[in-house]
Amino acid sequence: MSVSQAELGHVDPPEWDQVPDEEYLKNLGGVAMSTDSFEEPEAEADVQAETVETLLERYEKPTSDGWLVRFHELPEGVTAYNASQAFDVDGIPHMFVREEGQRADEEFTSRLSIWRLSEDGKDCWPAAISNLSELTKDKVAQDPSYSYVNGKHVVTWVEVELDDPPDDPTQPRTFKSFKSVAATGERLDKLERLAETVRDDNGQEQMRNIELPDTKGLRFVGLSGGRIGVSTRTTTDGEYKMRFAIANSWNDITTDFLAAAKEIEGLEGLVVNNVDKYQKRWTGPNDMEALANDDISLVMHAGMFVDNGIPDYRVYDAVHCILVPGEGDEPAQAMWPKIIARANDFNIPEAVLPSKRPDVAEVAYPSGHRPAVKQGDETILWAGLRDAGEVGQMVPDVLKEWREAHPDFADNPFPQSIDQDYTMAA
């Protein structure tokens, strides 16, 4: 799919220096670092040492502005954002989208839908080709993802449970809990909830939907030999962990299997627990694309709170890494992490896309990516911006370091068995 930048007037963003100064790093909530004294860590320890601050120091900004995706026929007062990866159906690009009311108090009116994209990726129209809306009817469903694995369409999302309605009918319902769920199917209009076989108290087998409480970032990717890679981001007692596991087939994917996924190594500086609010760091997987040698191109978000006087003000950056699955029982390793986009660098002014709330003005939630086949060409990145809209941007080649390390795949990075153009046929 060819995508060009939107014809938005250029607006100078806040001053984001290529090498941030000490005051800026301090305001991020971390410890101020002297950029003059920064020494490149040894290559072997590079992955272990990466933090948001070190990634910012070598952040390569996109060279062009982003574009705002226009959703035609969207009901008045409703916004669409945090979409899935864009994927082709019968040669036409589509994406699943999170829809909800524009007001700050309408965060929990979320529902999921599927939209058809124009060839340039700037315009969307409703597409009645999936039953996902029926599967999520009357549920608070958010942040869909899409992948095509072993001949099946795979859609995941987060379901939110709300507290009981307040006594005052003018007050909104509040958040109680969340869980990750999935649906699969050979046809988009015949998706079924991903389920497992369990035994009841009488020893009888029955089917049970796979649901992962306190978990986000449930993503699937097809690997060689019919194997399936799975990522999650768990939250236990306030601690964030990004995890990964490989199953031999769909039959192996159960609640217990997913719960046993091992923490990804190499993100220690980007996932920081057991500290105060403004030192805390977290990441979450957003999109995985298989590479020719069974490595994985992973886009994730890196989040933190910033103490700037606005309660709960947070910054989400789009981050990329190469995920190298471990051998046997070894955990997966994140290689070459780097920031690939920041909210202000889409250069879409607040006047065009106002933030849903003041605290999310710098939230860029990467929702999908498509690396270029040819080395040096730019990558298409999709992202939810400010919890208010979906945007696209061309970013520098996310596979640059991987191509250099694997020259045999430099201009042929994807598995030959993976077809990016899917059909509605069973």
C-alpha cells in the first residue's frame, strides 16, 4: 500500500532538540544526565543499558509530517483511534478501530469496528465485512490488533469491566478491571472467541473462552513450521512485565501457557518497577511482524509519567526493537531498541486534533507498522494520537540494524510463505 504525507500546514512543534538538554531530561522525571559525558556502552551491554533517556539522545526524527486519517460517516461526537495494523482484503486495505465518544468522560463508551482505507491511507469508510462488532456487542472493547497466522485471521482487544452505576445518574461509571481476549477465524465474518478445553467439577470437558486478566498487549505472529509467537504485557501488584512465548500450534495456546510466558530480556531500562511514580517506566507490545529468519519486528509503546503540574500527565513514545526468540527455554531478547516517533513530531496541531484530556497531549500509541522490503526505504507507522484520532507517518527504516546484521536478508526481509493480501474466501 502506498502512503503519502497529508497536506497539513507545517506547524513548528515544541522544541525537541536532537540531543535533549539536562533540563529536559530532568523534566521527563528521570535523573538529569550530562550529554557531554555520555559514553556509548559496550556493544554486548548495549541492550541492557538502554533507557528512555539514552534512546532520546539518538532518536532520529521522521523527515516528513504525519497525516490525520479521516473517518467518513463516523457519527457526530464520536472519534476513532488506536487502530489495528492495516491489512489487505481482496487487495483493499482495512483496519479495525476503537470508536468512542469525544468527551473526556466517554472513555468507557468504546466499541470496535472495521474500516476500509483509501490507497493513500488518508481516508476511511465503514466496511461491513466482519462480525467483530457482534462479538463485542454491549462490551467496553478497546485497542484492537490484527494478524494473519496459519491461515487464520486473528483479532485481539482489551475488554474493560466497570463498577456498578453510581447513585448520581449524572456521574460516569468508573473502571473496575480489564482483560485481554482474542478471536480467530478463516473468514473475517465468522470470527469466534479463542477458547480452550477444560474439565468441570464432574470431569466433563467443556469449552472456555481464553481471557487474561490484568493483561494487555496480547499479540500473535506466525513463525516457521506453523509455530505461533505470542506477546503479552502483564500487570501484577503494580509491576509491568512484557512477555513472549512460542507455541507449536493453536492447540497449545491455553490460559496456563500464556500465563507461563517468560519476561523479555533487554528492556530492563525501559521497564522500571518498584520506584516512585515519576521514575516508573513501562512498555507494551503493539504489533509484531515476522522476519525471514524467525526474528520479529516489534513495535511497542514506552510510557512514563511527567511531573509538570497536570495530574497524571503521561508521555507515550513509539519504540521499535527486534525480538529474537530464545532457544529452548531461554527467554526472548529485545535487540536494537529505538524511539521511532513522538507525539509532537507528527506535527499535527491541537487545533486540528484536540487532546481527549490534558494529560494525554503527548500520547502516541503505535498501532501498526509495515517495514519496507528494500533497505533504506521508510517504514509506514500507524498510531493513535492524544486518544483523539488515528494518524500515519513515514519513519526511518526500522530494520536498519537488523539488515546490517543479516545482509543475506537485507532486501528480502520477510518470510516467503507470508502473503500480505488476504481474501474473504474460506
